Amino acid sequence: MGDNDRLVYSTGPDGKVTCPNCGKTPCECAEGLAGEVRKRTQTEPVRVMFRRTGKGSGLTLVEKLPMHPAGKEELLKKFKKRLGVGGTVKNGVVELQGDRRDFVRTELEAAGYKVKVIQ
């Protein structure tokens, strides 16, 4: 197997995502699976955009985030707590209520991600 052919995550018989390194859900590796995947596979920037929805205040969307699904949930939990807003992860896209592009960009860049804000 080549360097990029390594298993990133798999699901167990119960349908939960397990880490290939530690075998646990969520990952309990020393560095964390999210950090390892980011360092190895980020070839294009994370996309942060704002989408207006009906009567509401709109959504900030974070797409193409090379992170373990459990890592996305943890990141969302951190963002929601710091901003005091709601949000969810749908189909691998992190969604936050309101226009939070500047905050998300700053946080992701501080974590070492390449970020592209789409207007």
C-alpha cells in the first residue's frame, strides 16, 4: 500500500465509526485522528461560506473539512459554546446559525488549516 492508501476510519458491526489507530469511538489517540488526517491530506482549502435562509438569520457553512466525523462534532460543540448559537453537522458539512465567517476562519487558521472564505 502507498502512503495515501492508509485506512482513515471504518465502521464497526454496530455501525459506529472507529479509529484505525486506537480502535475506539471517538478517537482517543495522543494527537487525535483529526490532526493526523489534516496534516496528511489537506490539498485544498476548507471552504467557509454564508447562506441566507428564508426568514432566519442564515447559516455559516464549513465544507471540505478533512476531519474525522467525531472531530467535526467536537469542533461544532466548541464553536456553539463559544458563540452561544445553535448548529449541526449534516452530510459532513458543519452548520452554525448566523454569519460567523470571521470567527470560524480565525479559529481554523489558528488550528493550522488553509481556509477560503466565499462571499
